[in-house]
Amino acid sequence: MLYLSSGLPTFIKVNDVEININTDFKIWIEYETIMLDNDISSIEQIEKVLDLCLKDDIQLESLGELEELFNGLLWFYGCGKERKENKKDKDDKESNSNSSKMIYSYEHDWSYIYSAFRECYNINLFEENLHWWEFKSLFESLNDKCLFSKILSYRSMTISSKMSKEEKKFYREMKKIYALPDMRSEEEKESSFARAMMESMKIE
């Protein structure tokens, strides 16, 4: 799909029917929060996600359609990227996954993220209504000079025996200063979403 010419998606399909969705990045940050909340039931997750993400009321006729809907939402959340389910593929990436483990939290890092968008793009995230895919594209392209990018680098840094004593001390201190409660990677978060979605299918 040539999104630069056709525009970014504003709907997902369930049983070949277009379902209009809310595309603003704030909605999808909240979606992530809901899907990772272990303190609410699967039914509550479904109700909150449907109310949050869908523009129109819909009538689902089967669990299959509900699963298709949640897969569509997960696809949109992942900006159209295919999720890698193959365990071997994941194992093969373990050794060099440090670069992909850009660990962050929208809740705990909000001030760093806000400042980074101000510095790099002169965008005020409290005022802009960016499409989720637009936000993620900009988010993943923040320059290395802003503080938030440096924080991500500290968190993902592997402290090796090749480093000097001073370097090891520095990175350990930075990891401690900028540590997060939730130290999961994007792939691990997506797995959490998938598990939550599958659990949501088990409705009597």
C-alpha cells in the first residue's frame, strides 16, 4: 500500500465491512494502557477498547468477528506491520535485539517525549491531533541529540567486559536513574496484547 499517495488508514475491515476507527495518537496510547492493565477483566478490556477505538456502534454476530476486530485493532496499533509469530525468528533475533529494545513508557516518559517532539519537530503534543501512524513515524525518527533518545540508549545499552571501569559505572548509573517499572520491549508488549486479546475471546 502506497500510504504517501493514498493516505493513512481510517478504518479496519470485519467480514469485509469497513469499521471506522479513531486514529488520534492519544487514543492509541490509551489503548496500550488498557490492553496492558492486569487489574481489569477481559470483558472490561473489550468494552473499554470498543468504546475508545470505534467511531460507530457495531453489531458483532460471532466470536470470530470479535477476533477479526481485535486483530484489526492490533494491526492498526502496529502501524500495519506484520507480527512475527515464528519462535525461531524470535530466537534468531535474541542476540542482536538490543537495538530494537528501545524501552519506554508513555506514562512515565511523557515529559521527555513531549520535550523531544518540541525540540525535533516544534510539535506541541498537547495541541496536535496526529494520526497514530504519523506520531509513531516521528517518534521512531527522533534525532540522537535529544535527551529522550539518549535515555533510550542508556536503557538498551549492554554493559560489556570491553568497557572501561568508568564507562561501566556511568551506564549503570544512567540505567538506575532512568529505570522504568515496565521493562518490556515493543515485541514483548505486542505479545501481551495478543494474549489479552485471546483471553478476551473466552467469553461464555
